[in-house]
Amino acid sequence: MHKQRIYIDTSVIGGCFDEEFAEWSNKLFEEFIAGKKIALISKLTIDELQNARLEVREKITTIPKEFIEYLLISVEAVELAESYLKSKIITKKSTDDALHIAIASISNANVLVSWNFKHIVNLEKISKYNMINLLNDYKTIEIRTPREVLSNV
């Protein structure tokens, strides 16, 4: 059976330790740990975690290696992220958010999961990201919260 490949940004990992988001982030991690889904974690996410508390930085180590794919930041991803910025979907200040979406898109993730409602999990922006993806010959990307991708909610 084909396992869903889910790109998680830093907010999902930090969400495991946030009162508002802990239930859903931790349930998603349980599915990764059980091998029900594959976690896609980018170099960008690893870099962002360097400034986080130790418990947050170590959370991804709870996922068995066979259920994680590590993704690099490619020139292709940087160029796609720049297309989002040029289209004024988000500002240069949010370049990392654009890069998360671009990496997930290029990596053919089944879905990008985030708690960032301002720049990522935002219906109006998602349709614009997908328009840019299509114009650049990439597939559209599903963008959801952890709660929306759980197997048994």
C-alpha cells in the first residue's frame, strides 16, 4: 500500500509542545512513528530547528529513519519560491515560507502540513501558489493542518 508522503514544516514539530496544537501534532507524529505515513523534512526545517528548544529539536528523532525522507534545498526550489515572491503572494520577509511550499511541491509531497495560517494554510494563498506551480509545470500541492491529514479522526 502506498504511504502518504507528508511534508512537515517547523510549526508542526513545535506544535507538539504547544497547548493549542499538541493533540494534533502529536497524533500525526504517532502515525509517522507507526509507519503509517512518511515524514518529509527539509534542510530548511532542520536549519529552523537550530533555534528551537531542545525538546523541539529532538522531536524528529522519535520517527524511525525508515519513515523519514530528508530533502535538500535545490536551486529549482529556490527559483520556484522566487516565483511566489515575484507574484506578490507573500513578501520577501516570508521567503522561508515560500521555500517550504516550493520544496514540498518539487518533491511531489502528497500534502504540506503546517500551523502557519497567515502564509501557508491560507485558502486564498494556496490557490495562488498552485497557479504558480502550474505555470511552472509543477503539480498542485495540498496544504492542510495536521488534524486534517490524520487517519482516524
